[in-house]
Amino acid sequence: MNDVVRVDGLRKAFDATRRSPGIVAVENLSFRLGKADAIGVVGESGSGKSTLARMLVGLTRPDAGTIEFDGRVREWRERGRVARLRRAKEVQMVFQDPYGSLDRRLTVEVALRDVLRRHQVDSSAADARIAELMDSVGLESRLLASRPHQLSGGQRQRVAIAKALAVEPAVLVLDEVTSALDVSVQAQILALLTDIRARTGVSLIFVSHDLAVVGKVTDSILVMYRGQAVEQGPTSDVLRRPQHPYTEMLLSSAPGPGWRPERVAELRAAFAVAHDQ
């Protein structure tokens, strides 16, 4: 099976100068993603996972390495409308805070229609596509007249997903999309994403600090620590038999049956000592 996404040797540092390497956010990172597959990118704050997400969608340019979508290497010097629209169909991003990513002045209908207009979908076809998108994310048509402040958090996130799906991208990058939601709504959004993947064949890159959440929607997991991948593998293997102490620490940090905060502290201290050595 051909890879939809191929990332090889990706590196990004900030505030680098001739005398200083700067702060390395991502270092020598590589992974593969097949069609309709889902990979979880997991790590604590500062691990580099959000920088990786921004490089994947073209918001941040890497210092080294390559990103390929369906065999085509991302060319950063490409400019213009054609290149921009092609990249939009390759990959779209859904952010953690839909209230911040949605234009508060626009109704749901106008927001969706604006995306379609930029991709030269005519008005009559746009009507049908908007109805299809609302149905695909489980929103009633009456909400088309609503603005973001009139929607619940879960509804806003569904609108953000609909916007991302509007141009039928090959890949969705989901950056902490459930972390601001309560547990019941979180479960609904995860179920929605699983359904969308099955129906459309879109590939998912699920960025999160929560291994338990990622475990519900992914086929494989990539664990990041200080910009590097410290563990990669099938989701079931990583969750049941973690090979790296950092992964074990992340798993132990999630409250659940038998959870002991003192065990988390022990693992964190042991990992810190081992890493410093």
C-alpha cells in the first residue's frame, strides 16, 4: 500500500544563530501513514508535537528533512493560488480551540460557503455540499444560521471538522481536538472521527498529550520527548507493552483502575535520572 504521508529526517529549531543551535523543537523525526490509517502523536507540553503539526500543514517551515504527500515532496518555495489550493487538498488541520479558529462574525453557512468558494465550487453545488457536510458531522441544518457563540463546544468542534473536510483533503491533522471538551462530548467527537475515517478514507494524524484518548482512534502511536521519537509502534503494542520508560510514565500518569500518584512520581524521577545520565 502506498503511503499518503512520508516524513523523513524532519528537524526544526527556533532562535538559532551562527553561534547557537537554538531551541530544537523537532529532531530527526520520521514516520509513515497509509490511506485511511490513523497515527497518534503523543507527548507532554514541549515535546515538539505541535511544531510537527504546524510543519505538516505548512504553517512552519522545517530546517531539514522532507515531507511527502502521496509521493509529492512539499516544496516550500512554491507560491501562488494553485500551490496553495493543492496543499489545502493534501492536508487540513483542526485546532484545539474551535472558538478561536472560527470567525466569530460568520454564520456556519457563510463559513462553509467561503471555503467552497475559494476552491471554485459554484453556488448550486455548494448548497448540496454544505448539506452533506452538516450531515457528515452530525449537525442539524437549523444550525447553519448560528454563529460560534451560539453553539456548544462540541458543536463548534464539529463545524471546525466540517470546514476541514469541505475540500476533501487526504489527511486531517487533529491538534488536541478533544482536550477542551468534557468526557461525554469527547467520546462523541472520537466516535465521529472514527466514522468519518471509515466513510471517507481520510487519514488522521491525532496530536495529543493523552495516550488513553489516542488509543481509541489510532492504529499506531509515535511518542515524542524533547523533539525526538522515543517509541513508535502499533497502538495495542505501545499501550500494553511500552518499551520506553517515558511511554510507561505517560501511561501511568492517566488516572484509572489501580492508579497511584506516588507511582507516577517514582517513574518521573527515575526517567529524569536516566535521561540526564
